[in-house]
Amino acid sequence: MPSRRSTVLTWLGDLVAVTAFVLIGRGSHDEGPAGIALTLVPFLVGLQSGWLLKGRGTPWLIRPGLIIWAGTVLVGLVTRAALGDGTPLSFIIVTTLVLAAFLLGWRAIAAWLRRLSRPRSEVPGVH
């Protein structure tokens, strides 16, 4: 069972990833804070949905990250469309790929760093 601290830190990492996605995407549109917030809200709803769908366990691993990513993308895009914002195919593709890189990428890097920090005797297959 993961600690409360590690779960909160993982959720904050995901929040930063989704916020960065929106800030980078909206940066070229010069819409101000309201435009950023309106773009962010559907993906925060999606992020929370993904976290609810992942169930218990270690959220910082890749497998739960896949569920969180899928929930963020699917629910985020559906919520965005329901609010009347456009979801052209190009936006769907970019959203899917960038959120995969952001939400799964930091998990992969963290797993690699954890593996590097363990003594060789604790790494499976290395004696």
C-alpha cells in the first residue's frame, strides 16, 4: 500500500503535467487566465476520473499511469466537447500523444531513477 505522501506527490506530478500541457497549448493563443482555465477544467475532470478508475495500488507506476492517462484524455475530450469547445482530429491526436508523454514520461523517468538508486543486489536478475 503506497503512503499518503507518495500518493499526494504523484497526484501533484500529474496535476503539473496536465497544467503544463494546457499552458503550452494555450501559450500561442494569448487568451489570458480565463481561456487557460476554461481549457484546463475539462482535463482536470478527466484527471480525477482517471485517478478514480485506477483503483488502489501504486499510482506512480506505469500500469496505473496508463489508466490515469486514458481517463484524462477520454473524459477530458468528452467534457471539452460537452462544454462546446472544438475537438478536431488534430487536437485529439496532439492531446493523446502529449498527455501520454507527460503523464507516462515522468513515471518512466522516476522508475529509472529508482532503479539506479537501488543497490545492485536488489535489482531483479542481477547478483
